[in-house]
Amino acid sequence: MDPLTANDALLLADIQNDFLPGGALGISGGDEIIPILLRYLHRFHVQGLPIYLTRDWHPPNHCSFRKQGGLWPVHCVAGSPGSLPPPSLVTPASAVIIYKAIDPGQEAYSAFQNTALDRHLRALGVRRLFIGGLATDYCVLNTVKDARALGYDVCLLMDGIKAVNLRPEDGRHAEQEMIRLGALPVQLEMLAA
């Protein structure tokens, strides 16, 4: 694959305590991708490339919660311990945090939905996004869909994603859909040092 350039950015979705094992909506093996993501973070940081981290930042009455008729247990309530990243996810001070799903009446899996992310990226001349994080079958999938619809090239961090898998094949199907949409599957060792 092509080496990293000034037109590249790293986008990591929702590495938050509630999505890790033991959290309110813990993803099996979600913590296993953190060492790999730290290496991606380091690679982008040392090259001075933009880094974006998304966070679910729900109000307590968010529509995605079961008690509001949604699909999920209460999770990532804004400012709660579950909404924060784990201490192991050490990120550069330059990383930009994108808060999403803050409207109580609207689900928002994509990092682009009702956020300033697209404006940020265009202002910096970003054309290719390296996307990883949690969860493959929800926030990663929807972020990749929107990125492709907005015209970005996408590299999907195959070693830096994990799925919720409400149904056992959800993650695999999401990966296939993202690749069908034009995302290039990559692994850390494919990035030139």
C-alpha cells in the first residue's frame, strides 16, 4: 500500500470503558485491540498526522437505551466513568475528540453524524482515513459508510477492530460490507515505518 502522506488521518471509534470487557456494553476481546491501536497512534503521531478519537457521549435519557425503547443498556453517559477511555489508551495531546450521539432523540453510530468531523478533515486536506476501534458492526461500519459517501479513501484497520456480534456473523458481514464499499483492509505491518 502507499506510504503515509500529509493527506492521511487516523480515526479511532469509541475506545471507552463501557465498551470494554466488564463495561455496561462490554465487547468480548475489545481490550485486545488496544496495544495495536497504540502502535497506530504512535505511527501517526511521530509523522505529525491528524488523529481523531470518537466518543459516545449520551445524555441519561438517550433513545438508544432500553428504558427509552432502544436496543442497548445504559452506556457512555456523558462524563461518567464508563464514557471515558481506559488508562491504557494513552493518546497524544494533539488528538481531537469528536463527541457523538449527544442528542437524546437521535441514534448516531457514525463519527460524521451531526459532528464537525468532515469540516475538520477538509480544512486539513485529509483525503484518506485509517479507521479502527469499536464496534466493527456499528460505529466503525457506519463511520466507514459515511466516509466513503463523502468521498474519502478508507483503510480499515483489520487488526484494530472488534464486533459486538449480537448475531454471531455480524462482525464478519460488516467487514465484507465495508470492503464492498471500497475500504481497503490493512494491518499494522503494511504501514511503512
